[in-house]
Amino acid sequence: MNSIGGTFTNLACGGLYWGGGTNSFPLPFTVPDMGNSLTKVTACSDPALTLSGTTPTEAGGNRCTQGAVSKRGQFCTVDSDCASPCTVNTDCFLSGTCTLGTCSPAKCAFEKCTNAGCLFGAPQPIPNSTSTPTSSCWVNVVARNADGAADCRSGALAVSLPLTVQLYLTGDLEPNAPGIQACPVCTFTCNAGTNTNGPCNSDTDCPGAGTGSCVGPNVCHGGASYPHVACTPADSRVSPSFPTTHDCPPALGLSIGSESMPYALTTGTTSLTAANYNANAQCTAAGQPFSCCTGGGAGTCLGQGNVFCGFCRDVHAKGIGAMTGCFEGDPQSSCPHNFNCTSGGAAPQPWRCCTGLHTGICDPNNAQCTAANIPWHCCTGAGTGTCNLNAFTPCSVGGVTVAVCDDGNGSGNAGCTGSGTPQACCTGVGTGTCTENGLGAWPDCEQRDSGAFGPGGGGVETITETGAPGGDLTDGLGHASTLVSWFCIPPNFVAVVDSALDWPGPGAVSLPGTAQLRP
């Protein structure tokens, strides 16, 4: 909904949405169906159930999907079960390498469990009809053991299921076939026409051929060099981008990293309302801490409206190289980095995080952590933290501050210009009680662009979803149920991804399916 209560769009059941108001992908994307994810009951006090994740052994459904060709589809418990035998590279699936009788990579796919490392659903195709080369394939992996609660009498359910999404920039893997195959598909094969040897779900997918041109069995199709090996579809044939399966994984060479999507699933109603970021509110005096400040709480600084998911960013920082628009942790050369520092002291250049020539705290890393939150929020102690994995700092969710982005100088007290300026910890010029603060180069709390779920979504202010509980589950039967979640997506730092998908920003998903309580 927008700020005046009007509906921008009705979120589709079974749809996946993401990004700010200038996202250029055609939303929503269809979530693969037919997935089977199991949690377990760890405590019961009728009607309340306490839920936790399941291990691969508890859930079952573990199969070799990469490694030795002879092991594909076989039961496994660890990746090494799938690695051998081999004598030459062709004994390894999907351009794997055989070394001393062992294939690399090898993968035992845990398809039904819900502990960290388990897969969640089939590969997710993300076809972009407005820019085919930016189409991608996503593989969802559970990032942390699931936990939650349920009511066995009403079917109400709430489960925390953070995901790490492995991203593959694929484009269209089968350009001769109708539609966009962003993930390898498991389909029949055309025996004639302009799509000969390409994927098909029906004869109409074989242009220029006649009746009976789409023939079985199901095999993998993922491009000219992708092996046409037997597979089992793991979702429905809802479009030419489907069906997908972990039997046909995307090629590792197309990987562009991963992204965090922390699902907090519920059968109830969940809502997130954006807030406005007011940069002028940070002003303490004319020129402090930003050049655009004209006095306490006043200035000509540009803020951002409708911020659902804020991350520390450089919009107003001081320094001759500042105001880059970069989010904290961005590896692009135009963003703050220690190597490009020229000086420290009271007026470090070209960014506030510089402490001297080629030195500073512009590159978040665990080694430079001195204590929890010092000099970055990703620090958990001396030499420890999450900076090497996630260098960004989430600062607000729906207007609620979760971390402070401020203009603290990279050299602590050396950045003080007077009592209380630019930080309250300053007592005079170069004196105070300030500690090193690595956020000085990223003092603003914003998402990439205002709003949600573009294009044209800059005015969106509220995201609301309503799930559906399954009813009384004590009969042991399957009951129709829908889980929904909103979530915040951090920057990915792959320029083509962040710009097209408008990350960082909000996301939303709905998962219609069946809930069942089993002994």
C-alpha cells in the first residue's frame, strides 16, 4: 500500500517479490512447488508444539547430485559418498575433475531436512524478460537450524527459516526453446524443428515440428554442453522455465556468490511499514557532521522516503572522495578502501575512515576488530566477528533502529573539532572519549531506492501478507495451509544484480502447500 492507503499491487499467492521501488525485474516469480521440508516436534503441551529443524538422517531424501556419474541419484549421507569412483574427468558429472579416483565437486543433496546446510525446495528460476542476460538461477540453502512453534488444533504455525541463496547468473540456457530457461530443466526433448535436442513440455515447444515431436524420457537440459542425463522433475511444469530439480544443478562456473534471505514464516498476518530517513536530523551545527547541515537538526541534506530495510551508506559523509552512494563493505574501487587513503588526523582524506597513507578502517575485517562493535558493528570481540562474511551493516527495519550509522572519525578523538562535535564523545579539538569508529565513511541509513517491488514502487509504504492455518492437524492428514513472510535483503555487491533487483531492500514470499502432523 502507498502512503494514502491505496493499493499498489496485490501480492500473488505462491509469489516471490523483492527490491525497492525501481526494481526492473517483472515481479512476482513463481516459487517452485512440490517441495517437502520436515521439522520436528521437540516439546508438546496440547495444543502447543515446539518445533526445531531436522537432520539429513532424520528427514531422509538425501541423494547424490554431483560427483561420480555412477553415483547420481544414489543414497548418501555426506558429499564424499558421491565422489568416487572415477578414472578420467568424463566419469564426473557436469565438467567435474577426477583426481586420484575422486570427483570434484561432489554433492550429497539434503532435500527434506531443515537444519543448516539443507536445501529448501527445487532450484528457483528467475527469468528476466526485460533483460534476458540478467536472468539467474537460485538454489536455496538453510542458513541456520529452523525453529518455531505450532498449534496442533488450529494449524497455526510460525517458523524461523533463514536462507542463504546461492546465485548463478545464467541468462537463457536454451535460447532456441520458447521462454527463458534460467535454470537447467528436467523435461522431454524435441526431435525436430528449430528446437531440435532442446527442452520441451509439449509439442508446442518444438517450433517447426509436428505432432509427436516432444518425446521422453525426462533428461536434463542446461545448454549445448550440458549432459542429457536422466532426471526426475521436482516441481510442476507451470511455464517453460520449469520443471527444475537438483538432479540438474546449475554449472558452478556461473556462480556469482550468495545472498541472505531470512524467512520468518507464519500462517498469520504479518506487516512491515516503511519510515523516512531524515539526514538533517543528524545535524548538530552548521557544517556538522555534514557539509549540508545549517544548524542543529536543520540543513539541506537529502533524505530517503519509504525505507523498509536500511543499511549503512555513504551519501553525506565528509571527505574529498566521499558521497559515493556506496554501502558499507562494497568492494568496488570507487568505494572507501584503506589502500586509497591519503591522510588521517582531524580531517582524514579522502574518507572519514582513513587513519593515514594507505591505512584506515575502511575495509571491515575480523583481524582489525578490537572489541564488540569496534570499529565495526560486525565485530564480536578482539579479532573475531562476521566482517569477513558480511561486511555490511543493517541499521533499520521498518523505521526501528537496529544499529547506528554515524559520522565517527576513523581515528577516534583525532576527529574531534570541538566539544560535542562531530560526536558527543568529543571534549575539544583532538580530545575526547571516542573510540575508533569504522562507520564514519557510511553515516546514512538507507536502502538502495525508496519503496518496494518496482518498477514504479517508490511510493509503497506498507507490505502486508496473510497466511492460512491448516486447521486441526491431530488427524494426521494433510491440510491446505499457506505460509508467508517479509524479509530484508542486504546488498549483494555484484553491480549487475544490485542495480537490476534494487538491493538492498525488502522482500516478500508466500508458500501455499500442505501441513501435516506425522508420528
